Amino acid sequence: MPTQIFVSLPIRNLQNSIRFYESLGFQRNPQFSDGTAAGFDISDSIHLMLATHNKFSELTPKQIAGPSKVCHSLLSLLCESREAVDSIVLKAIAAGGSKAHEPEDHGFMYQYGFYDLDGHGWGVFWFDSSAQPGK
């Protein structure tokens, strides 16, 4: 079995966040969804859990950082093409997210980014490993 990652994010409004992530094409997993949380399958090995602040507080005794004011992490997704990178970022912006930065084209790598409704930062990128400098 390949290694999988499950990312949990605290969110303010579950229904708005569900709509946001569905608009990106992430598949909701009803097995991991209820009135306090929503699970999404981004790929076969990447999974996202959105949890209300009350639910998230059950996972950790630490205070929840406000991602709209401080950066506690950045999440990155590797896409199969430059077009796929642009597509997901433009969908995020259209769904109420915001642009994190302008697209960056490094020849062998292309990246773009967005913030979700709560301010969680996502970097979306594509790269051609055969064209990397030093290869």
C-alpha cells in the first residue's frame, strides 16, 4: 500500500467550505463526513478533512491558529500540466478564495497559489523532472 496523507484543516463555515472544495473538483467522501466535518479525496493517496473549530479542538489541546493572520503551514499539490495548475487556482478564486501570488514560470517548473475561504495556503505546481537544472 502506498503511503497516504490525511490533512486536517479547521474551518469556520462547514457548508461554505464544502462548496468551495467541491468546486475545485475534490471528491467528498460521505464515510468521513457529518455535521461537524467533511472528508475529501483529492487523489488515491491524498485526503482532506475539514473540521469545524469545535470538532478540530477535539483533535488537539493547542489553540487553533488563524490562517488569515499567521502562516502555520502551506499545502502543495503537484499537477500533471501547467493548464491543470491554472485551472485549479482559477476555480479557487472563482469560488471565493484569493490568489496567493502571481504564476511563476521557471521553465522546468510552473507554480501558482491560492488561499481558501479560511486563509489556508495552497501552492499548486507542475514540473518536468527531466528538465531540472543539474539533471
